[in-house]
Amino acid sequence: MTAMDDVEKRKLDLELKRKKLEQLRRAREERRAQQERAREAQSATDERVGRDRRSVTSMASVDALVQDILQRPGSALSTHSDHDHGRSTPVPQQMSRASTPPSGMPPAGASAAASTASLPVRPPPELKVSEVMVVDLPPVERVFYTKEIQTDTPPQSPTHTSTPELPHAALPAPEPAPEHAPADESDLDAAEAELLKDLTDEEKKMIMSSSPFRDFVDHSSRLLEKAINISQQFDFMRDYTIDTKYDRDQSPVKLMSDFFCEQYTRGRTVTSMSWNPRFPELFVASYNKSSLPTTEPDGMVLVWNVMMPGRPEFVFTCQSEVLTCRFSDFHPHLIIGGTYSGQIVQWDTRAKTTSPVLKTPLSAAGHTHPVTASALVGSEHAHQLVTSSNDGLVCTWQLDMLAQPQEALELTAPATLPGVGSAAVSSAVPTATLPPSKPTEVGVTCFAFPANETSAFWVGTEEGNVYHVTRYDRAGAKAGVHEAYVGHAGPITGIAFHPLRGPMDFSDLFMTSSVDWTVKLWRTKKVSAAAAAAAAAAAGGAATATPPSVVVPVYSFDEASDYVFDAAWSPVHPAVFASVDGTGNLDLWNLNTDTEVYVCRTKVSQRALNKVAFDADGKRIVVGAADGHVYLYDLAENFLPRDDDWPKFQKTLASLESMESERRMMLLSSPF
């Protein structure tokens, strides 16, 4: 753009400003004219009202004069009045002759007499004395009272203490137009400099470094990024009028997003994941210490949005590695984590800080070893947090008071525990009797509660056994380990109970994953109160815990080719579950279709997969990898339930139990 164009542009801008000022001046003149017309109309109205008042006063004077004339003696109307009251006054003859009307007119006396005769005569009233009962009712009492509430009055500056009554009163007054327009270019530059203010570099840096500006840019950029990602998920250029053949051989799983942030997740490993119970687009993932040099803290917890895979929605940090984290089932803004140092920490997405808003102290009152698992039990208004560490300590906490645990239970293996020491029990043997040995600590790696259960839970251990544990003393048995589930040959990495959903209840089923390359299906053993009391009495009274019995798995899935790090049930389909292993494979199983082989295997990553989690509606699944990536997959419709899936799954379970029973009988009857 040339200098002449700049001059023309400035002239045009000044001309527009002059026109605007001229319009404001005309509007002000019109308002003044309207006010003058209004004052003139008001004056005319006041003058007309004064005339009306004067006319009314004059009419009143005329009426008074007429009334005075009528009341004078000797007038005809006064005679009529006297006649009405029954009095007769003689009229002089001279006055009668003088008042004789002209010829052709009826005499006035005749007309007055006729009018008087036509009026009815009012009889005199009769007055009597009567007794009247006077009833005096008090007035209705109206009670008035004032109601007050205490509020915090926001501080106001002296310039904003009074509020204008009219909306236009707060508008700034228009500036008067200049008397003469600038003629040369120097005057135009001076006027433009007065109208437009250029910020200095210091002022720009101050604005860009201010907290409101950074919050605005961060919030706006998030909205734009979400909108762009949503538009990329749909093909808005598709032509629905073209007849295309539906591809029925498409993959049952589809990769939707890869969640990774170079700044926060590079060199870290995913340790746990959890979906938000209220906001289905959010999930949280925890990461361990980075293997690369970094200034970030050791523990990292990121909240991801499925519509924004490029960067996390929230970033939370901790001084110790976070081994487990989860959204609160009853408070969707709270995130609960367990650390390597043994601390229980709590973050809040509403807080303006990345550090924990609440955490347990570093003391011997709680955990002193790494926290391996956590769970929330109870209802919305009465719930507790249960955590475990790998030294066998199980603690119960209140979310609003983490100073010390409400309960603490130290798990130890009883003397009759199968597999203690050098003894080993085969999974084919339903029961075993071992020589007494010294009780040992239970190294808890994971645990899970069945649906609608708050006192009993099942723990997976480093020895490869699963133990049924009760939190309280009941039915003559003490709190602690009661049954042993023997079947794995290595540490258990994950445990998951069947969700309580659908027309049939399969909540007594659970599965475990282990480093022995297998996933095993179990059914919980129902122990009656009488049997527990009898077992306790046989063991030496109520002071001794119930000797544990051995429970074997219902079925074992042996298709993995490496460590199986996690397994999870589908929340909607009764026969579908997923497992991840050390080779980077995601296996999806449908037991109604096949119990021997998975129905779908997907190569997700070249690194090991650590965690897997379904969302609430069972249509999406997230997988966490050892390289810090989190992958989101969309599942096909064949992984969604139908009405006949529950009866089919019941028949499948009966068939699996029958096959396992026959296998054990064959092994027992074999001479080898």
C-alpha cells in the first residue's frame, strides 16, 4: 500500500468520524426540540386546566346567586316551597295584577298550582324508640415481620456505588465535533494518533503474561481443537445418493485416537486407567517415573478427552510415582491415586493447582509400602475408600479425612495355606492338606469387590494365589483370609468381577490374569454361616480364623504368547472380555462364540500393553502401553449384547464346568 493510499484511508476514516459526530449533533438537537415541544404542551395543558377551574368557580357563584334568589320571600318558587310544606301565604292583589301575563299566555299562578297539585304530598315521619343490640367485633390483627439473610457484599469502587435510573444515563456523552477539519497530512496524522493508541513491547508482554489472557487463550484453543477433531471423525463429503456395497468383512475394532503428549508422557509407562462415571468423554491415566532426564515430578496423572488426543484436558503431578488412580464413583471431579511411597493422594479438577488437594501423611499409621490397588465401596451418601499395599496391609479411609485410616487389616497366610514354603498344589486337586507352617505375609498385587458387596473381597498375590478376605468378624469367623483359589503359576497381574447387569446374575464369576501367560475364570465359593462356625470350632474355637479350603478355576484360557498384564469384562455383554499381553496384542473374547480361541486379536503396539478398560456403554475400549501411549478403539456391533446372550452364556458356563470336572476326574484316576 502506497503513502497516498494511506493518506486517502486516513482522510476517509476522519470523514466517517465527522459524519458520525454530525449525526450525534443532529440527534442532540432533535432531543432538545422534543423537550421544548413537550414543555410547550405541558404549559398549554396547565393553562387549560386553570381555565376549567375558573369556569367551575364562576358556575358555583352563579348557583349560589340563584339559590339566594329562590330563598327570598315573595317569589313564586318560595310560595311553591311553602305550599309543599303545608303552609299557605296570602298574595297581595296588586302583586297579582302586576304579574298578570300578556294575552295568549297562561297565567303563572295556574301553571305553578298545576305543578304543585301534581307533586305527591309527603306524610310526616313517625319516630319511635327502639332497643338496638350493638355488637362490637375487634378488627382482624395483621401480623407483619421482616426476614433477613446474611450475604457477602462484593467490594465496589466509589465510581460504581450509584446506579443510574435510566439506561442511557450511563452512556458517555458524545464528544463535540472539531470546529474545522484538518487540512494537511500532519493534522491527519495527529488526529489519527489521538484516536489510535499503539501498545509498546512491554505492555504487550505484560498482557500476554497475565493470568486472564493465558486462561482465555487456553480455553479458546481447547474448544477449537475439539471442534476440529469432531469434524475429522465424520465424512461430511459423503454422497448418500450413491449405491455403495456394505463391507461386511470390516475389522471388528477400529483405532480412533492415540493419546500421547511429548512433554508429559515421553519415557513413561501407563500404570492404571479409569473412565469418568459422569462425563463419558473423559478418562484418567497414571504414569510412573520417566526414564529420560526431565524437570517434571516423578508422578504424573493426565485426564484425557476423547475429542482432544493431542494434549490432556487436565495435568496433575505428584512427588512420588503413581501406581494406581481412579475417578471417584460418586464425585466425578475427584481423582484418587496411590503412590509408590505409600501415600494416598486426591486431586480435584475444579482446583487451580496441579498438586494434590488432600493426601495422607508419611507415617506408620497408613501404608509404608507401594499402594497396588484401590476401590470405592458403599453408596453415594455412605462410602469408603479401600486400599492395599504389597506388604499385605489393607486400609479403609474416608475421602474427606486422610489423616489416618478408619480401619487397618494386615493379611497373613494361615498355617494351612496351600503352597506355602516348598509345597505346591496342582490345579487339578480340589483340596489339599499340608503340614503346618509359619504364617507368612500376603503380597497383594490387586484386589476386587463383587457387585453390591462391601465386606468381602478377593485379592491376587505375588505367589499366584487368590484369597477370599473378609473385612469384619462375622458368623464366628475372624476377619482375614478364608479360602484359597489355586491355579496360577506366577504373580497375578489383574482381577475383575463380572458386572451385575442384565436379566441374569453372574456376579459370582471373576477372572484373573497372570505372568504365567494365562487368563483363568473362577466362581466364588459360597460358605454358609453354619459351615464357617463349624470350621472355626474344629480349628480351635472362634479365636482362630477359618482354615482356608482350595478352589480351582472353572476354565483356563491359554492362547497368550507372553505375560498377560490385564483383563477386563465388557460392562454390557455377559460373555465378552478383553486381555492385553507383553507382545502388544489386544485379544477380544466372546465365550458364546468360542471358548478355545479369541474372536479378535489386534496388534496395538510393538511395546507391551499394561492396562485395558471398557467405557460404560461397552462401545469403546482404551489400552495403555509401556511407551506412554494410550490407544482408543471403537468396537463393532457384534460385541454388543442381544436378548439371547444371557441364556447362551449360562449354557456355556455349565458346559465349561462339566468339561473341567471331567478333566480333573481323569487326572485323579490316572496312575501317573
